[in-house]
Amino acid sequence: MKKICKKCGLFACCYFFIKNRNICKKCHSKRDKIYREKQKEKRKLSSKRYYKNNKEIIKYKTKTYYKCNKESILNSLQSSRSKNPLKYMYADAKYRAKKNDLPFLIKIYDLSIPKDFLCPLLKILMRRCAGNSSDNSMTIDRIVPEKGYVPNNVWVVSRKANANYNSPTLDRIIPDKGYVPDNIMVVSFKANTIKNNLYISEMKVLLDNWKKKIQEIKTENQNRKNK
Ligand SMILES: [Zn+2]
């Protein structure tokens, strides 16, 4: 038996139609999808409204529940963190990016935990499991901070390295020349450590910044000489 779809006018065998209805399967699934999207929005709005109207009660209930089950909640959080540390580091970084208005274009597969859990900057053993954060916790660091969380600009380092990397250190531009006026520059701890440990591909990311910095130092030295 053949039927006509009241939506798209399809004239075809009833196999292509919803049983006992004059609407084809294609149109029906389309309508279904739209309906589900609408319901989703509705549910979102209604739960938002519910939260707004019952804010105090919900807060009180959550607080009490947390108080009574603190240990088990923390335990389960810790175990899920240690099972999948990257997932949580990723979420933390996303939060920081939003807070500091930085670009966030990385996906979780752009990240990898260093081999043997050694911090690439400090060579200290990083903790496998998360929990209370400490110097040994793993964090996602931006190699060039201004670039934000973009692919090829992030790596996993220890929290200690991440916290200290901005402290200034003195570096020799040409190591063999030693610490003489024309051959020194003040660079961050991170830059000083990083340049010995990087692969060429990683170094390339930093190169532009380095060139600019060296040029600045050279001009500065030249100006000093001319005075
Ligand atoms: Zn149809």
C-alpha cells in the first residue's frame, strides 16, 4: 500500500511511514529531534527557576550532605582524580583560562604526562595521585604565557616549577664567555632551565621571544656604550 506524507509530500510504500500515521519516517525523526531540543531547553529553564526559588534550601541540603559524608566524598574525588589526572588538570586549566581571559584551544589529547613522572623543569618526581595540592602536584603550564592554552604551548610540570618560573636568574648568552657585561641577561628561571632540556620543535615555539629579548639586550648594551 502506498501513502502520501502530509509534511513533505512523499508518495511511497508504507514501509517508509510511521505505522498508522500519514507522516514519513524521515519527517518524523526530524520533528522528534526538534521536540527533544525544545524539551531540553525547557528542562534547563525550569531547573534554573527551581534553583532560584529554593536556593537557601538547596544550599543547606548540599552543605549538610557534605558534612555528613565528607570523608567518602573526598575519597571518591581523590580516587577519580588519580585514575584520570589529565582530565582534572584540563578542567583546572580551563577554569584558570576563563578567569584570566586567556585563549583556551587545547584538547585533552594535546596533553601528556612526562615519562616516569619527572618534572621536565626541576627533575623532581611528581605525584601520581591528586589530592591536596603540593609542590609535587602536576599542573599544566604555558611555555609562552601570553599565548595562552594553545596546542604546542602547554606541558605538564610540577607545581613548584610552575610557581617559581618567573623568578629572575642571570644567564650567559654565550656560555663559554662567562659572566661578563656584554654576555649576560636576566631571564626567568624557566627560560634558563628550559633551553637545555627542549627538543627543537619545542624550542621553535620560544624562539621568537628569545630573538626579541636578545635584540633588546643588544640595543640596551649599545646605548650604554654610546653614553
Ligand atoms: Zn515526509
